[in-house]
Amino acid sequence: MTDQTRPTLLASCASASTAAEARFRVNYPNSGRRRSRIFALDGPAAEAMFAITEAPWQGAHFLAVGSGGDVDPEATGADDLPLSHPDGTGAKLSEEIEGADVVVLISSTGENAGAAEVIAREAYHRHIMCGGLALAGTALANGRGSGAPASSPDSDPTSHVVNTLRPFASILVVARDADFIPAMLNALRA
Amino acid sequence: MLRKDVNDLLTQTDSGTPMGDMFRQYWIPALLASELPEDDCAPVRVKLLGERLIAFRDSKGRYGLMDEFCAHRGVSLWFGRNEEGGLRCPYHGWKYDYTGQCIEVPSEPDESGFCEKVKLQAYPLIKIGDILWTHMGDKEDRPPKPTWEFATVPAEQTYTSKRWQECNWLQAMEGGIDSSHVSFLHSGGLKSDPLFKGAKGNQYNHADKKPVFEVTEAEGGLYIGARRNAEEGHFYWRITPWVMPSFTMVPPRGDHPMHGHFWIPIDDENCWAWSFDYHPTRALTEAEVQYMRDGHGVHNEYVPGTFRPLQNKDNDYMMDRDAQKRGDTYSGIKGIAMQDASLQESMGPIVDRTKENLVSTDNGIIMARHRLRKAVTALRDKGVTPPGRDPAHQMVRSVAVVLPADQPYAETCKEDLAARPGQKHTSV
Ligand code: FES
Ligand SMILES: [Fe+2]
């Protein structure tokens, strides 16, 4: 047991949590550049996402799942997934996801659950955090997500979107408005 | 990360600031009713939203809350004589009634009517539950009276305490929606704290240490659901409601009382952490109330005669390194309330959010800031009434429940998440 010496200087005890002492905080960057990969799973989600891709992001890539995204995940390899950049050019999932820090899946209709699974699977194998953002407001405005049969237990649009994302997302946000997309990405230093 | 201008917008609440205007839209807790226990009792100094005020209870039991300083030469009315229907300044005898109106200036002839010209800024003070509430905004636009369930159940079913916290209100409040810290910081308390232990739900907490979070927007604010694996095909959900601007509830455990908090700015570098426990359908037991008084659960012990916690920054919160090593407590600090307060105060009076590195599990906090920012700018720019003012938004409860795996909790538990007077809460 070493001798306990009680600190006596102001900065060596809890009393240092003053505004005056805040001046002495170490002033160097405490994190590196992020590589965030944002995937819009359906049309309305892509529209909302592409509206904000111009902002000066730190290293985020924005990708939309194209038509034909309703794939069978078992039979679909990473690079078979139709993906496009904001400028309309095609993208390869394996290249996009390699070395990413975080993957965010955005869904507003609940369509393309198969694509969500393919992306999440690739993220999982690489130990990349995968979050989901359900745009409930958009889902409601669009009526029921087209993927759910009327009689299914999740025929309510929000629950359909949630159930598309829930199996794959380690964190899920159900937001009413698309303005949460930039708010979240800014907060995450995307 | 939050830009400095947004951080300033959300953390500054003095008179004339946008967030200050937003707090002035609501009835907020000002004092415990027990601080003004009888007619003509001693007046109490209280600072709220950067305004120094004096609270008193006059000879007829009317509550007053007004500018602390006498309009004559600026003496603190804390020294005043509370007598015969008003508070009299001891310096030259000017006297004020509970509305702040000056009713006597002894040096002037009664007939001159001089005193009618003198009025201190005053705010209403109303007793609901154990709390005296005030509304510091426009008197032409008083909100409906508060309807929070903890304050409206019968007196024997509820217990409230408050403590001084030495940091900005927002970082304290963010602790209430930061569900991901619970498995670390408070991991010692689940087994031992008399106000938590023994609930069936606790077994899910122990079995699945890595909850998944689902954040869902609600009319009045947010729900933060933490999901753990339960029996086959089911999830155990713990759902925390946040109501704007600063009300949160902790998900319940078994038949223990439910608890929650209000965080109210004193000034930009201090806040009141209000903590309550209540049971919607039964009286608190003597033992429960004793535990609360002794500082268990969400409550704390005090420096005698004050609302300052016994563990505070002057004694390094009574850090116990041996308890930390043994794992009795995760941080070495005793008690849930002080585990939170010690860390939040250590961030500095107003944490510099430009330096933080939020991750996906911080989405509850990210969404709360987003909602606050939207509400505060809508109020400032367009006069839009912020969420949380509507009594319906205040009728919330936290929930602990086991649901089938495909259910969206906010819809499935709509009723459980609503305060239903006289009906038991949903808890496992
Ligand atoms: S680990 Fe969260 S503040 Fe340090
Ligand atoms: Fe906590």
C-alpha cells in the first residue's frame, strides 16, 4: 500500500472544474478523421439523404440502393448489390465498406430488407458498427411501406420500417423528420 | 460534437437568451414546499434561470417569489421581517406583498400614494405536490398548471428531493438520457440498492450486458428504449421518456416506486437536480421513505442544513479507491446520484462540446439536442409554443416490459407510456 498524499494544488483535485481552470485544457485534436458510410435503402430515403451531401463532410460517403435492391441476401454477394453515388455513378459495396468506422442505414418505406441484410452482413464481418435511422414521418406520408402485405403483423408503416432495420442495427433511431440526418451526421463528425 | 454557437444557444438561460425564453414557457420547480413550512416563516433565497429571487409565505399562506433586492437602496430582502401580510425590508421599513407590490414606505405620507409606484418583479408560486412551482414568463400567457403524475398522486405515494449540482443544466440532463452509461457507471448498484433489488427484470440486465438502443421521437420529446434479450423470440425493454425541456424518468423495476428527475438551471454554471420517487397506486412504505431520506436510489446525503451533497467537489466526492478496485462501485463513488453528479461536474461548468466524440449509442443525446435546438429556434423566430408545455405531454411514465421481438415499443406500449391516474405502472 503506497502512502496516499492528498492533492493540495487547485488543479489536482475536483475543485479544478471551474471556468477559470478550463482555460488550461490541453488543446490538441483528440480524434482522427472518420470514415462514415451512409446507405439510403429506398427512394424517399435517398432523396432526403442526397439533399444534404453537399455540406462539407469529414469523410462521409453517401450511397443509395438502386432499383432491384430487393435482393435475396443469401444469393447476393457484396458487389452484386446495386449501389450508386450521389452523382449517379455505380459503387461497389466491398470497396465502400472496407475500413469504414460506422455504417448508417436509412429507411423510410421499409423496402429492400434484403439489401439491408447484405450491407449489415459485410459490416458485421469487418466489425463495423451498424446503426439504423427510420424516417417515420416519411413513411407515414407515403402510406404503408410497399413491402408489407396488408395482413402482416407489421402492416403499420413505422413498424414495417423498424422491422426492416431492427435485426441489423445496433442502434436504431425513429425520427419524424429528415432534418435529423444532418444533425446526426454532424454530431458524429461524419 | 456540437458547434460552439449551438452549445451557447442550448446552455445559456439567463433572461433575454433564447433558451432562457424557452424555460420561461413552462412551470418549473422552484422550491420544495417544505422550505416554506408555515405562514410568516423565514424567507428563502433562490436563484433560477440567472435571476436572484426571494421566496416567502405571508400571514395568509400566500406564496410570493420576487426580486431579492429592495427597490429602495438594494438591500437583500432575506434579512426582511415577514409579518402582517408582507415582507418588510429591515433597512428603512419598505414593505412588499406577495405580488411584489410595495405596500408601505414609512417615510412618505400615506396619502401620497408613493408606494403604489414601486413594484418588484414577481412570479407566481403555486403548490402542487411537494413542490412550489413558478412560471417566469409572460403573465398574459401562463401555461396550464403542471400535470406530472409524481406531483399529482396522493401525498403518501410520492417523495421528492433536490440537490445543488455544480454544472450547467444540459450536461446534467443529458446524463438522464444517456442510457449507455448505466451498465458501466452504475453497475454496482443493481444488486445492492434497496430501491432496485429483487425485480424480475434485473435478471435480464445481468444476462445481457450489451443492450441495443432504440430512440423514438414523441410529441413532447423522446423515448429511449434499451432492449435486451429475454425468453425466446422476446425482448426485455427499458423505456426512458424525456419531456422537454428537462424532465426524465428512469425505467421501473418490479413493484419498486418509479423515479425520475427535473434539471432546472440556477445559472449557467449551476443547476438544481430534482429527484422524485412515486408509486401510482400505493403509499410508499415507511422503509422506502427512510431509504430515500438516507440518500439511496436516486437521492443523496447532504452537508447538514444545506442542499449541497455531502460528497462534493471539495472532498473529491469521497472517492474510495478500494471500493473501486473491489468492484463494489465502478467509479469509486458511492450512490447513483453522486456517481452521475461527480462525473458531470468534472466536465467543467459548461462542457466544451466541440471537443467531444459522440458515437452511435449517443443518439438519444444527439436527438434531444436536435429537438431542443429546433424548439428554441422556432420559439425565437416564429413564436411557436415548445413541446412539453401541453399537459398531455406531461402525462408520461417510464416502462419495463417484455415484448415479442417484432413490436415497435412506442406504438405497442402507447398506453403503458401514458400516466393513467390510479392504474398500476407496467414493470417487470
Ligand atoms: S467513456 Fe464516456 S465520457 Fe469517458
Ligand atoms: Fe446515471
